[in-house]
Amino acid sequence: MDAIAIEIERVSEGQRFVTRLLSDAHATPVPLASQRLAQPVPAVGDEGSVGQAGE
């Protein structure tokens, strides 16, 4: 009987944790696409591009 109570408490704690994560994520505003800053994308063959080290 104690094992069942422990498992129920464990599941309940997990539900509280996930609910808090989701509510915190929902409360954080996400900027609109028009408000985001554009980041340049390096062209293939540019110096310093990823995967070109040591050439």
C-alpha cells in the first residue's frame, strides 16, 4: 500500500513540474518575426565557415 502512495506522489510531482514549465514558457513573450534581427548566413567557401578549419 505504501508503494502505491509513493508512486502516486511521484506522478503528481511530475505533473506539477510539467505544468509549471508549460506555464512559464507560455508567460515568456516570443518576438514577432518582424521584430527579430536578421542574421547573415555565410556563403559556401567563405573564410571562417564551419568545417573549413585548417585548410
